[in-house]
Amino acid sequence: MKHKAQKRIGALTIGQSPRPDLVSPLVQLMPDCEIIQAGALDGLTPEELPDISEAAYPLVTQMQNGAVVKVDESYIAPKLQQAQNRLDAKGVAATLLLCAGTFANLHGTQPVYKPFNIGCSVLSALNMKSIGLIAPVLEQEAPIRQRWESIRWELTVWTADLGTQDRAFHRQLILRINESELDCIVLDYVGHPLEQVVQLRRSIDKPVIDLGYLAMVILASTV
């Protein structure tokens, strides 16, 4: 008796693959699927990456050895499309973009699930009007604000890496969030450890929407 072939799902990172830390929740949500990874920076070295001092939208990602690098969205975009093309060639049924950036022109022969687009749809469906955004690095605050304001949401933006800030910072962040009049908090990032997101949810009195995990759940429920 032949076994049914596993459905292939693409996992597309703006850095280098593999990224087991990012893909682990998706593997748990889709245990019967084969997750195929590809990265925009696969095959490159840190020395080959361009200077980002004039970057309009710097993105933080990782190389295969774990080194953290920053790259401009405009540099990543065409390389991300090339990585998507490689996933298409391997017969993926759908792809998850492991980044909260817009990448409006990124496309595949099968659906590409983009956390930013999915988040916008869900927030609209829930009639959220005033949102608090948490950006991962200070350099992303301005472009993230511009990206969301272009869709006419009322915003408050904070910068916080949930995994590295000290307890005093967390207390101040939570205090500011609880004092604000916001409909929800949005984590504009893919890769926050789930336990840190759970801890944040327990600490504040507003819904917390993790764009990365939300996209994974939507993908797992529709493909």
C-alpha cells in the first residue's frame, strides 16, 4: 500500500536557511507536512552584504551561523523573490513569509502567506481601530509607523525585543500599554518565542496579536 506523499510547505526567510527557531511552531501546527526552507541570503557571507547606513527600511535577520545582520528591504526584495522561485521549483503548495515586512511584489506560483497582509485583514475583521505596535529595533520604528499609517490606523509605537530587554524595561512597557487607550497590541515581527508572547498576554489587559504566529495558524487552517 502506497503512502500518500506529504504536502510541501515553503518557509521563506529574509536571512539564511535553515531557521529551526522560526520554523518550529509551523512544524508543530502542520506535523503531516514537509516544510521546505529557503533564505534570501543563502550562499552569501556577511562581508558581501551592503552597508545599511542609508537604508530606508533596515531589517534584522540571521546568517546560518547565527550571526545577526541588518539589511535594507530594497536589497532583500529581489533575492527573496529568487528564494521563492526555488521553493516553487520544489513543488510547495503554499509559502509562509517569515518576516512582517510588506514585500508587496513578492509572489509565487502558489499562495504566499504574508504576516503583514494577514494581520491587516484580521484587525479589520475585528474592527480594531487604535493599535499599539511593538517594533523589534529602533531603526524600524519610523518605517513601521509609516507602513501602518498608510492604511489609516491610529498608532502608538514602541521598540522592544521581548527576549533581551531587562525586567525594568518590561515593567515600564507594560505600564505604558496598560495606561494607553488602545484596542490591541500588535507584535510587528516574526520570531518572538511563544513563551514570551504568553507572558506579555498575561501582563496586559488588551489582546496581543503576534503577526508571525497568526500567519502560521491561518496557513495551517487553510492549506
